[in-house]
Amino acid sequence: MSTYVVPDQNTCNYHPTSINGDNQTHQTDQHHQPSLHETLLATLPKNKGWRSENVFLYKGFWLSSEVIKGLMLIHNHFKPQPTDIFLAAFMKCGTTWLKALMFATANRHRYKFSDHPLLCTGPQSAFPFIDTHIFLDYPVTNFDHLPVPRLFATHFAHGLLPTSMLSTCKFVYVCRDPKDAFVSKWHFMSKLRSKELTPLEFSEAYELFCNGVSEYGPFWDHALGYWKASQESPDKILFLKYEDMKRSPEVELKKLAAFMGMAFTAEEEDEGVVEEIVKLCSFENLSGLTVNQGGGGGQKFTAKVVVENKDFFRKGEVGDWKNYLTEEMKHRIDMITRDKLKDSGLTLGLIK
Ligand code: A3P
């Protein structure tokens, strides 16, 4: 289930290389000695989690216990390469879509669109989500087999990642109106929420979100971190918006390809390659595929948490918040957005 496409084959009968396993990093747990991870967690402020019981405040961001472990491993073991390209996003802002677009763009000379791996694997399998996959193979996942450029996805905030990674690799960041991100996240996390816990009511999730408390949050600090870095180093960080991509997917895809160092040639544009990739990766196309409709595809986050591909597709629209938020709730998020983004030059939703 959590295997990644090794793009050397030309058909859907690709041979995925497993980089996951059920092994855990809890070697010390067997001896009942607190691990470094457990010792750290015990010192951190905690709050209510959306999926699991708690999230922990680590260097200004609310993280689940699993991803704190992942972050520690990234800092200790990940060896960035100058050709690596990261897809970064706050949860529910377009990771699935961008994963498909980046994979299809990077590998456009390897596959035919009619017989493309994305059609039978789904975007989640296109490349690793590093936050948790770093520990799926004990002791640390080996990413050396990935083709160059290696593509990775992360939800970690800019300020949490190792400096070596930030200075070496390129980052594509995708952001979205926080109101839509909130509604999407509540749906998604409600599905994943442990059945041992009481459901997270919409109104409670709203309060938590506004207070910045949700996995990888606060939303606004997350967006601002990447935004400011993209302003300082536009060659290293490309900042995209979900709404722009919905409005002009071809324009945004061309920007993306150029940033990745793989600009479309005039010949490719004449042949309609840009349109083909947009069509392949569209919500309508991907969400309709068997593999994304409960047909066995999914992403393994941890030994216990596996998310089916279908749960990454809901409506794929801009402005669905209108069906969930009262005028007062909308106003409050908009005001937080306005205050947080003040003087940054970043606009989200309709808020400048
Ligand atoms: P909604 O819940 O608003 O429908 P992520 O991929 O970061 O988890 O974000 C998921 C959101 O992106 C969901 O939003 C999902 O429906 C939407 N999405 C998934 N694939 C998409 C695609 N190919 N094009 C546009 N939106 C997509």
C-alpha cells in the first residue's frame, strides 16, 4: 500500500519498490526505558488533538506525537541533495493535487498519458510523505533508490525543518483560503479520529482552529513561514495558491515546471502536454479512478494509521466553507487572517 513508483517502466505494470515496513522505532520501549521522544513529549505543552487524543506544542507548532518522532529523525538522518524538491503544505491545502502534478511533470518523458502510473496507483503513492515515512523502515527509511530529482512531501512548518534541507533543496508550497482548509480538515480528521475518542464537534474544531490548535498549526504561522522565505529566496521556494490553480491550472503548472527546472518547451506546449497533465491530475479524473474510490489504494502514515485514497478526495472546490460557516464564523476567521497577514504582502481568500 505505501510503495512508491520507480519511474523506469512505461506502463501501469510498474514494479513498486517498498520503502515501508511494520517495524517500529520503539526499541527502548521493550525495556520500559523512556525514549528520547517520550522524554521530549513529557516536557511539551499539550492540547486536544483532532485525530488522536493530544497534540504537542513544539517550537511554536502543534504536532502529533508521531510526527515529532518523524521530525527528530529528519533532523538526525535525512541527507538532503541539491536536486531534491519538496512539496510543502498545511494539511488539506492541495497536497494530493500537487503530488500528482509534480510527479507527472517530472516524469513526463517516461510515461504515456493513456497508461500512466497515476491511473493505477493514485497520487499518494507518487512520492514519500517524509514526516512519517522516515520511520516506517527501522531504523530509518532509505530514500537512495528514488529517481533524481527525488520528490518528497511534508506538512512541517518552514521553521521546523533542518537548515541544511532549507538551504539545499527546492520547496513548492501550496496554500488555500483558511476557511476551506478548516472545513476540509474537519471532515478528513473526523474520519481518521480514533474510535476510542468522542467525535470532535464542528464547533469545537472551529474554536481550536481559530486558536491555532490543530495538527501542524497554527495555519497562519505555517503559511507566513513559507511566504516570507519565498519572498527572500524565490529561486528556492515557489508559493502557490489552490484558488489560482483552480482558476488557471495551465498557467500555474507552467510556473511549477519552470521552477522545478523542467520548463515545458514550445514544442511540448504545441503538442498539448500542459493540458494533458492538467487533465490527468484534475479532481474529476483522479477522484473517478477505481484506485481512488476504495479500490485498494492508500497511504500508510504509521503502522496503525492507513488512509484510503478516497479520503483525500472530497469536493475539490473553492468556497465550500459557505455551506458550513455562519456569517459570524466566517468573519472571525477573516479577521484573524487579516491581522496575521498584515504587512506581509500575502493574501489568502479575499483577505488582503
Ligand atoms: P476538499 O475537502 O475541500 O474537497 P490535501 O491533498 O492537501 O489533503 O487536500 C485535500 C483537498 O484537496 C480536499 O479538498 C480534496 O478534495 C482536494 N483535492 C484532492 N485532489 C484534488 C485535485 N486533483 N484537484 C483539486 N482538488 C483536489
